[in-house]
Amino acid sequence: MGYSEVSKDLEKVLKFIHSDKLTDKEKETITNDTVEYFDKYVSPGWLKYRKSVSTNSATVEWTDHDSICEGLYGEEFIDCLGGFGIYTCGHRNPQIMDTVKAQLDHQALHSQELLDPLRGYLAKAVADITPGDLKHCFFTNGGAEAVEMALKLARIATGGRWYISTVGAFHGKSMGAISMGGKNTYRVPYTPMVQQVQHVEYGNAEDTRKAIRNLIAVGEKVAAVIVEPIQGEAGIIVPSDGYLKELREICDEYNVALIFDEIQTGMGRTGTMWRCEYEGVTPDIMTFGKAFGGGIMPITGIICRPQMWTQELIDNPWLLGSPTFGGNPVCCAAALATIKFMVDNDIPGECSRKGVIIKEGLEKLKAKYPTVIDDVRGTGLMLAVEFCRSDVGYSVAKGLFARGVMTAGTLVNAKCIRFEPAAVITEEQIAAVIERMDEALADTKAEFGL
């Protein structure tokens, strides 16, 4: 295709974007093009993978607001997937949107040389809302990139080379992050990866102690223990109280850095601003992301204790990393507005309160359908329902979708579907979700003869 034809093709697409209202013909074109181009140019397996949305015709998303996603033809879905946790403040939160638009009116990206003020303001704000003496920030674009920076920082700061991670862990899919991952499906295609990684049982602090002690005994030095305060993609696995405190004590004993991956658990989702606050524990390094950009812009990062930012990093600030778009002004504007919105509206408290309502409803459904549902677990608005089999879970997710409720499974545990709605979800919407799930469960129970 020549450039002139490309331009003509894109003119059509840009017209769609700029249109306040689409015609039925335009909607049909967008739907057909989306299916064709996903299959040809994005991923041939993507449409097949989306089992929960495999209806007679593809649903193409086009608009959203609050806790609602809408398709091209006005199909309305109560969003209980929450973009894997990014929409804690809701879809297109007006206050955050206004701030981003205002920033775009005078600058979008930074020069890479002059001082960009919003990065400084945001770093201070993150230090102000994180526990203990966490202080120095480094901003990135995606969760896996933040994990990479945390892993690198731990090696620089401690001189150690080994990492302790957990079975069932999910920290992203870049090379270092997937090396920490705890499911073979995502690791095997890329082995060998980072070699100096040992996986231990999640929730078992003594396993971590033994792993560190044994490595030291044979002359190895451990850089860090990396752990999710609640395992997300493993199926919302909540460890016993005291687990995080024990890990802190073990890391202090052996001079090992403690990394908490709060990308999914942080920013209020579990009922406190950060899940580690629940146990009163401060890590040496903490990753954050997902809801940090307010569901408007992609921004992630790490924050660490002062002693982790060594003289080596002071002498060469580029040593840790130099992401071109990390901490750019428009994303920092979104994060600043997000923090203010969360603080002003007690979003952690809203997550806690509404999480109780949803969990109670799900537990009643478990009692009503004991042969279908094995478990309900989680805290705040980070909840999971585990089914007796993976195909049963897919059936329920598909039934929910057909009834206008969006949810999805977890990447490491296919028997689970997650409930991670926005904190702005209404109690009426929660009641509707539970009612529609009741109907979906009844259909699934009959379908599988459970």
C-alpha cells in the first residue's frame, strides 16, 4: 500500500475518532474491520482466547464512564473486571480527565533535558502517601518495567545476585519479571532466563528463611525477596496475618532487600492505600501502577527507602534506567489528580465498604450453588470466585457477559474469575451484578449437570 493510500485509510479512522455520533454503516465498518485486523495484524489467537465474550457477534467497545463500558451499538456492561485493576477511580473520571486536558493544552511530553516540575511534585506526593521512610521515586510506563527497575535496584543496593520469589507469583512478562513468575506456562517458552531465582511457597515465611539461609551457606548472596502482599493472578490469594511482618524480619536478619509488588493491590483497592499498611510493614522497594494513572494514562513506578539509593546511583542517575516516556508530564498530571481524588473521596474506605457488600453477595451464591463454586476470597474490591473446574468458570463468565456484566479469569489460576470493579460502583449496580450472576450460575449448573 502506498503512502497516499495509507493516508486515505487513516483519514477514515480519524474521522471515526472525531465523530460525536456514528452512523449504523460506520459502526458496521468498525466492527468488521476490528475483527479482521485483530485476526490478521494483532494476534490470530486473541478472539479465540476471549472465551467469556464469544457471543454470536463481536462486541466492540467505544465509550465508557463511571463503572460502565459501552459497545458501539449501545450495549452496556457493568465493569467488574476493572481493566485488571486500573479503574479504581472509575472510567474517564471527570476530575482526572480535566487535569489531563489542561496539561495537554500547554505540554504533553518533556524535553529530556530541562527539569519537568510535575515529576518532582508527583514524587513528593507518592512519598507522602506511602508508609514508613519510603522516599525516592522512579517512574516507568508499565508494571513489568517497574518490576525490572525494582530487581535492578536491589542488586545495585545490596550487592547480592539471587532473588527469592513465590510459586503462583505474577510480576509481569518482561524477561526479568517473568523470571520471578510462578507459573510454568509463562516461563517455559523463555528458559533459560534470569538464573539466580529460587521459588518458595507463598504464605510460608519459613520457606523463605530456609531458602536464604541455604544460599548463604553455599556462598551465595541474596539481593531481594519479591512478593505480592496478595497474589493477584494466582486467584486472589490472601496470606495469613503476620506473613509480611515475618518476611520483613527475615530480610532484616539477613540484610536482604524486601520488594512488595503493589501494582495491583495498591492505590486503595484492598481497603487501605497500600496493602502492606494492613500489617504495618514498610518494604525497601515498592512497585506501583494499575490505578495510579486514574484509568486515564499509563504510569507506573517504584519508590524506595533512602539507603537503597546508593552513591553509585547518585553519581550516575542514568544507571538504573532511562525510559523515554517515564514520568512524562501528561501522565504525571493524571497521577497527581488521581492521588487527590483518592484522598479527598476516601477511595480506600469506599473499596473496603463496597467490597464487604459484594463479598457477602458472592458468599450467599456459594451457599446456594455449592457444587459450582468452590471458594470466595479476597478483600476490598480485589475479590475472586473459584469454581470446581476451569470450563465451569468460563461458562459463568460468558453467562455474565451475556447479561451485561464484564469480568474475566486470572492469568495463573484459570478456575477463578475476578471481581475488581471501580470504587465508584453503586450499591444498585452491585445488587444487579449479584442477581445476574445468580442467573448465570443456574444456567451453568444445568449445563454441566452439577
